[in-house]
Amino acid sequence: MSKKKSKEIIVLSGKGGTGKTSITASLAALQKKQAVLADCDVDAANLHLLLNPSIKQKTPFVSGKLAKIRQEDCISCGLCLENCRFDAIIQQKLLDKVVFTVDPIECEGCGVCVHFCPAKAIDFDEQECGNWMISSTKYGPMVHAKLHIGAENSGKLVSLVRNEARKLAEENNIPYILVDGPPGIGCPVIASLTGSDFVLIITEPTLSGRHDFERILKLVKHFKLPSALLINKWDLNPEIAAQIEETAHEYGSIILDSIPYDPAFTKAQLSVKPVVEISPILKDKIEIIWEKITEYI
């Protein structure tokens, strides 16, 4: 008998600071180890701050290449400087010799300098861009990652985190995968939501919240994914909250629920806990939200 495929639910926000990670952590806490947790905000991961994971496996993330000129073999012809379109080649005069070096921040790893170098004096090695981890939490297994400062290829790392979460869910017959997605609408967000079963969008009643909510809705609609709206702190501006609901209707997104502003979220963060563990009122509210989600998946 084949195993039932795990349902993958991704929580997105369009912008930071809406309460996305707090809601994800609370949904995880309510599942009682019935979900694999995946933090796909690899540029600025913070789900671990609420779930306190214990790392069981840590693996380097190797992706992309970086050029490096071997000075002892360089003939100072300048072809690398001439052909680089990213201004990554630095020319300096040291004593009586012109020296060329590669700026590791500007280098995009395209390899054009390697191709044109007549002396074959440029190394082009793969780079360690960060680490990805498999951890255990009191709420279930967790896959998360961290890019090194200034490192790129976050979309590829997001895909890796999701794939590892799927493997864990399949191996352990866990019915759900809860994904804490990155903010915005860029490459990491696209990598985190494609192929998911359901998208929960968390927003707030501010002008930027309304604007970014519409942007993420357009992206979700492009990929033809079912989505639902949760307005956090709705009572801070009921007028904009109503406008956000109208936008959800226009795009065919489900209006799941609204949560009023509650200082318990901040208290939970300071206590390093999901908010459902310190607020019975919010626990009941988020339990209802989860029940509604399961009706649609």
C-alpha cells in the first residue's frame, strides 16, 4: 500500500513584520508532531527563535562558482578586465607590474574570464554559500538553513530545504509540511511556493501591507495555487482591513479569518515560545484557523 502524500502548506506575507513566523510557529505547536517544519526564509531565518531546535545534522550548501586569478601564472594581458561585464576585475599597479584580481562581491560566477584567459591562470571553484540543517523540536522535525553574509543562490537553497522536508515527511509518514516562506515576491518566494498544496497569506492593515498583499496575490494566482487570507492586527485600521478583504475577493482568495492586535505575540517572542503556549484566547483562535485550512486541503 502506497503512502499518502503529505500536504504542503506555505505561509507567506508579501512583506516582513506581519506575524507570519509567529503564526507558522503556532500552527506547528498545535500539530503535536504531525507536521515537518521548513523555514524557507534562508536569508534571514527566524523560525528557530520560537521553536528552539536541536540540530541533528548540518551540511554545507555548495552552489555557484567564484573566479580567482593565480598571480604566479597571470601574464597581465587584461582580457579578463576587458570581457567582464560585472566590473568584477580590479586592476592595480604594484611596483613595475600590472596586477589583476577578482572582487568576490562583484563576481557573478559567469566564467567569461576563465574562457578568455590565454594563460589558463584563473581558478573557478564552487563556493560554500551557507549551511542547511535537520533539527528536532518539541513540535516535530525541522529543516532550516542559513546563507553566509553576502552569499547568493537563496532560491536554490530554498528548493533544497523543501525537498529535504518532503523526504522527512515521506520517511516518517507525517501528514503535513508547514513552510515558513520568505517575505516579498522574489526568487526565494517563487522557489518556496511552486508545487505547494495551499498558500496562507498573512497581512496587516497598513498601506504597505495592502500593497504587498496584492503583489503576493498576483504571484499566487500566476501559479494557480489555492490561497487564503489572514489579517493580523486588523483592528489597528479597520478601513484598510476592509479594503484588503475586497482585494482578496477580486482575486478569488478565501478570507480565512482576522486576528486583533494582541501584545501576547511580543510576550511570546520574549519567552521564546509560540504564542499559543501563553495565550489561551489566541490558542483557541488559531485552532479554528487550522481547522478551516484543513477543510480546503
